[in-house]
Amino acid sequence: MIRSFKGRVIIQGQLQGEAVVSRQGFNVLASMQKDLMGKKSTVKGSDQNNPDIYSKAISGKILCLPQTIGSTTGGMVLQAAAAMDRAPLAILFSEHIDSLAAGGVILAKVWNDRNIVTVDGLGKDFLSAVNSGDKLSIEMDGTVHVHKNK
């Protein structure tokens, strides 16, 4: 079964990948900094306050969430993850993108020539329809297809 959602494109791209879903605000600093500072090859969620992503790989995945939360350094953590090739492939927001994430994905593109495909405004139904492990495909126009695992 495939469900499709249309959002607003922030950073354009077309790709396919595996979803990692956080149904609560995603604290970029708390979730990613530990593995980035430890120079791990894959960043895993280290925010113990977010059981949706705790210990799950984030690098190379499609991160699905309502918004990011936390310190203003979160944007720089996203940019640093992109510079180190350890960022998510894409970030999909059910709500409008927040300033922390927007700063990070824009800096990754401008400073490091790394696209973290980003789409916002996918709606609350999006987070109800997608689960970690589902396959997603993202189109250039901001359409996201959720391919449900059987």
C-alpha cells in the first residue's frame, strides 16, 4: 500500500530511503552530537528522552518529525553532520520547518554543497501514516510516497 503526501520544498531533491520517525520534537544536539564528536561512522539517536529514535541510525535515513527543538546550536550540528557525510538523507516535517533546522539545512547546502532534502508542511496525518523502517520516496515537487512494510 502506498500513501502520498504533498509538502513545501525547502531543499529540493529526488530520492528513496528508509524512514526513521520521531513523533515528538527532535532535539538535534542531544540526538546527534555524541556520535559526531566521537567521529562515529554512523550517527545514532542518543537522546534518551526520545524513545522513538534512541539508538536508531539517523545517518543516511529519512528523518520524519514534527519539528526540531532545543538549542540554537542544533542548526550547526546538522551542518556539521552534512560536512562529515553523516547527516540524514532527508528531513520531512509534518509541521512548518523551524528556524533551527532551516539554518542547518541551508548552511549545509551553501557552505558544504551538501543537500539534506527537506520538505515541510506534510500534515499531521503524515506522522500517523509513516513508521520507522518504512520505505519512502521523495519527488522534486515535494510529494512523499510512503511504501508500507507488510
